[in-house]
Amino acid sequence: MLDEERCRHAIAEALPSLELHSVRYFNAGWDYELWEINNELLFRFPLRENCATRLPIEARLLAELADRVSFPIPRPLHVSIGVPAHEWPFFAYRRLAGTPLLETQPGDKELEGIAIQLGQFLSELHSFPVERAEQLGVRVRVGARWRQRYVNLRTRVAADVYPLLHSQEAALMEAYWEEFLARDEYFAFTPALIHGDLSLEHVLVDTSGSVTVIDFGDARIGDPALDFAGLDPALRTTVASHYTRDADDTMLKRAAIYREVISPFNYILFGQEQNEQSLIDEGLQKLRRAFEL
């Protein structure tokens, strides 16, 4: 992670004409951190090298996507990618209004309004031309490649997660993987451009109830069901009822699997990579709840 001095240096090196009146740490996720500049701009920096390679793709996608959806999303204003000897690539966008939905407690009527907007947003996002997204460099994971993604994940789980479990737990989860990977209907979806990490912390809601979506670092061409997985079951169902694209018969079933089963495995694996025991413990708790252990 950056500190204030290194953040100032990175920005000044790439954007010498930008006056830095104030610089403060804003927030961070698993892959990126944000710094607020001049109480107005958010600068998005990668936390790891593999994230840095995805940053220019995200910036290119957002530049086009911002004109295609009817909701506010980050629109890159300053992009510093591939500057010679520049250690910290970034892009910057104007700070967007709203509080993460994760941190709010909307009433039923407000939540209905949020769900309507999310349904419309996902309908628009998933309508973005797949061919154009691929031209912009967005990752493609469809058909056999989407299934292989989960075959590979299962292999990692067997090597790194099962040793943390009782043998009976591991056997039960392995049987679940067998059944999941054998279901052809789970992999027969029509691919779309997806956000890839549409969780409640990436949905901002302002005082009027208007929705903004942020953090497109995991955008890819893949299963539209994944964009419903970050929503709790009740909200997911309501959002889906306002989704105007054709939804296949197992879309919500897949969304539940991604949220309740696949996500906990990813928590554990990422926790192991980052040596974060709290993530490992959280993932194990979620797994045991999902399997009623």
C-alpha cells in the first residue's frame, strides 16, 4: 500500500500540472486502494502487479461504458499507465455521491427503488456489445473456459482448503463439486459483459435514493448470474424481477451457488495468499453454514 508521500510523488511525477492541495487515504479493497485528492478526485492504485495489468483495461472500458449506461459510474479523467519507470499506475475519477449500500439501512420502499434501479443497470450493462468489450481487452470466460475456471478452482480447493477441514466435511464438499461441474445447464448461459463483483459495498446510494455503481476491476465477459450473487436472496429476487434481458432457467440458482458456496472458498484462498487469518476464518464459517455443518 501507498503512504501519503509516495502517493504525492506518484501523482506529481505523472501529472505535474495538477496542484495537490490535499491528499488523504480514502479506502481499499482486495485489489485496489483509493486516495482522495483535493476533496474531489479519487485516484485508484493497484495493490499487486497482476492488478496493475488490468487497470488500463478497466479505464478503457469505463470510458466507453459511462456513455452507454444511464447511471453514474466512474469516468476516468486522468490515466497514468505505462509511464517509463513509473512504479504506480493509476486512473482518477471525480468522487461520486452516495454511501455504500452495505452501510445503510433502507426501508422497504427505499429498497424497492434501489432494486428497480439495479435491475435496470444490470440490463444495460449486460447489453454492452460483447465484441467491443473483447476489443477493449476485457477477459473472456465463456463456455468450456468458464467451466474450466471452476475445475481449476476445485483443484486449488482440494490442495489448500480441504486440509483445513474434517475428512467428512471435505468429502461432502467434493461431492458437491462433482455435481456442480457435471451440470451442463449451469454452463450454457448466454455470455455478457458483467461487473464481476457487484456486492453491496460497490453500490452507492445518495440521499435521494439514486444508485451509483463503482469498482469495475473484475469486469469480464462471462455468466450474468454472477452479478446477482453479491445480493442477499430477497434483494436478488426483486432485482431479477426488474431485469429486462432474457434470463435462463438456472440463473438465480447459479447466483446462489456463487454466493453461498463458491465465494467462501475464494475468501479462504485469498486469505491464504495474503496471510489474513480473519479471511480464512470467515470463509470457513460461511462454508459450514452453507453446508449446514
